[in-house]
Amino acid sequence: MAGFEGEAPAERVAYEPMNVKELLVEMKDTSELLIDLSYSAVLHGNADLAREVLALEEKMDVLQLRARMSLMMAARNPDEVEALAPVLGLAAGADRISDAAGDIAKIVLEDIGLPDAMRAALPEAIEVLVRGTVAPDSPYADRTLLDINLESETGVRVIAIHRGDDWLFNPGPDTTVRAGDRCILRGPERTVGEVYETVTGEAFESPDLPESEIDDLERAVDSIVLMKNLSELAVDLAYGSILFDNDDLAEEVRNLEVEVDALRSRFEAWLLRAAADAEDPVALRGLIHLGVSTEVISDAALDITEGVLRGLSVHPVVELAVQESDEILVRVAVGEDSALDGERVADGVPTAELGLNVLAIRRGDDWMLAPAADATLSAGDVVIAKGTRTSAAEFRDLAA
């Protein structure tokens, strides 16, 4: 990672025996959080979130270096080299996602700037994320997440906690919130502000997002929002292709990467036309940075699937790493007479209030990616969804 003004010198990393599986779990969780945080930083023009992205990017650099050292030590013969090659692809892909997220964060920290139309469009593309430091007198301080019962009462979830130099990803019900913790909160706009105020003791200010009057700029923004959504989906499907050793999912990642490339070409065309009508064309530089970084994320997803696409066996350490991540992909087949047969995809998951988001549906040889809420499930459908392990177990029961 290139140095940023005010950053501490890079940490010196020496080899030490480490569990590769645990490293990969941490890399996967870190890369996914980085995507969320970086776009949220851009949306809110939030320098605090952007700095958290750079802190995580530095952490990813160390994780990636440790993973490479451990893999080099593990490969003792040609068979092991072949089996571990896809693991290197996964580590490299996660690291590229991290670098791209860091570049997105620097749009805020280097004051490169984005047009108001970008900020107005992004709320439709991502969930609301905020970062708040727990005040000593906060009602949440020194209580477990189970005791606080935050998600059930408000719909807001603590997705990560930055405590000193350590990160706690996907904290569980037994995690205790402490004064000074920097909590990353995700939830509905109507309640996340109230939770932020309870956590920090400070007023929450929602950004004012005016609309753009330049049609070509709005088209450029629409293109980049779609690029962002497709790139995130590609990352999810890439990990899914490893988890299920699934050629079809890997092929969909390749198709998505091609689509993002095409979208970038259209985005650049609309942006150049918009520059002719903009009062200050230099203010559009942030969109250029965002477009480049978003495409890098889709390219990185393709790197992750390389072993599957080339027919290499998935090393058990990779499968275990993906399976042990708290937020996982679940693949279910809708059975005859199951609770899902004939149900609409509404708010992510049909019939049940589960913390799952349906990413794709395979029906025969056809795939529906990011299906609309009015899509109807049928017996025989294979559904790919993302959520917690508890929700995934309930979802499997519904499909049976």
C-alpha cells in the first residue's frame, strides 16, 4: 500500500508459524468490510470511516504477506504446489479488493471530491453504515450485544468493532461493548441515527444530498452504481464458487467481470459528455477514481475463482476458511411442497424475517442475479443467499 500523509511507517513482518485457515477467514471478512466502509465513506464524505478503511488496508497487507509466507512453507512437493495455487489466488484477490477500497477512501481524505449526484445515488445502492465511538456514559458500555438486543429492537447491527489495534469482525451475542470502542453500525436510515446518538452521546447529522441537473452526469452515476452492485455480487459469487467447488458460479463471476468492463466504457463516455456541461469539470475526478477502483474489485473476484475455472481441486483449507466466516453464503434447493415453493422474493428472504439477502437463483441452466422482489421461487430452484449461520440454517429448513 502506498504511504499516506500522516501514516505510521509500515509494520515489519517476520515469519512465524500461523494457521492458514484462520488467516484466510480474516482476509475474507476484512475485504468484505472494506467494500462497505469505503463506499459509505464516499457517500457521507466521512473522513473517520475513510481512515478506518486505511487502517484495515494496512492490516490486510500484513495478513496477505503472512499468508504467502505460510503457503510457501506448506508446499513441499508438486502435488501440494498445485493444491495451494488457488489459495494464493484467493489471498491475492482479497488483497486487491483491499487496495481498491483504500483508493476509494482516499477520494475523501485527499479531497478529490464527488459531484452531488453521486452522493444522491449511492443511498439506493448501499445500506447505511456509520462509525461511532462508545462514550463512557453510553447505556451500551460494558454490556453484551445479547443484553443490548440492538438488532431485534432497532434493526441496527454492529458489524465490526475497532478496539485499539485489534478488529472484531461480526461480533456475536457474547461480545461486550466497551467505552472507547469504535463500532461500525449498519441498519435502516430511520433508526441508525438514534443508535449512533445512544452509542456516542453526540447528535447524528444526515447528509444533505441535492440532485444533479446534468442528464449525462446522472447517466454516468447510474452506470457506476450498477458497476458497484455487480462487483459486490461478483465477490460474493467468487467465494461461493470456492465453497461449493461450483463451476457455474465461477462462470457467472467471469460473466459479471465482462459486464463491469462494458459498463466502465459506457460510464467513461457519459462522464466525458457531462464534463462539457459541468461548471467545474475537475470536480468529476472522484468519479474517475471510483470507476477504476470498482472495476478492480470485479477483477479481483475473478482472481479468486481462478483455481475453480482452471479445474484445480479446491484445497480443504480454502473451503474451511469460507465455511468458518460468520457471514456466509448458503446454497439451498427448493424442494417439492417446501415453504418456499411459490413464494415471492420480498425484502431478500421469502416468508420469514431472516437476516438473509438472496443474491442469485438458478433455474435449470438459467441464472437470475440479484432477483427482483416480485420474482417467485419454484420447486427445483437453487437459491444462493448471504447471511448469518443461524439464518442460513433456518433458510435450509424452509427449503426442505
